Amino acid sequence: MIKDVRAGLPHLPAVGEAKRGPEGYLTYLLRQANASVRLAVDRALAKENMTYPQQSALTMIRAYEAISAADLARLTMLTPQTINGIVRALEMRGAIRKEPDRVNGRILRLIVTDEGRALNKRCRALAAPIEAALKSKMNASVEGLIRQWLVDVAKAFLE
């Protein structure tokens, strides 16, 4: 093991080295990639005072208009407690509003406001370079395979 001469400590490998490289455990490599992308997206969205989970939730509310917070938690794979905090934050900034369900008034449906649509659009624009950078790291001929593999992995462990 290489020692860090400044402090006499073991050298910690950089991304791509040792177990942080191709020979590392798949579970760790997935976590490392996710953490790296999450950090990049959070930094980009900070310009709008948004977080990646908030943007994901707003995107899902916009895509599946009138979903409940429970449905949103399932779609985003976040806990109900986390979703409640996100919904509260989005509601306070005027991005969404709640409406009672027409059949069961105890269920509150989440509706994107005009401000929410505009915010979501601005955030998508901020995240677009990260999406493009991700795509640039894969060969177009295998993109479909990689996307399907990621979906298959998610399906395999949600059951």
C-alpha cells in the first residue's frame, strides 16, 4: 500500500483506481456513480434553490398530474417522510398546490402550478448538460443496453 508522505497515512485511491475502478464491487461502483451524478445535479440546481430530490418530485408531479404524496413516494423511491418535506417546500414556493380527490376527499392530489412548470423547465435546463455528459460517456450503440440494464437492476431489487 502506498503511504501518503504528508501525513504517513495510507494513500486513498482516486475514482478509477483500485477498488474505485473497474475491478471494484458493482454495488460500490453504482453508488459511486450515483453519488457523483447527484452531487453534480445538486450543484447545478442550487442556482434555483432546488435539490435533486425536489426536482425529481416536481418532474413526477408534472408527468403524472394529480398524484398523491403516497404515489409520489413510490415513484421517486423516497420515504413518505422525505416526500412530505419536499411537498411542503414545493408548496411554499408556489410550485404545486393540493386539491382534494373528487372521490375520496381525504386524499390530496398534487397539482403543478404555472410557476412550478416554469421552475421545472429552468431546472431541466440546468441539468441538461449533466445528462449530455452522461450520454457522451457511452457509445450510442450500447446506450439502449445500458438503459435496459439499469431498469432491470431496479426491477430486480424492488420486488
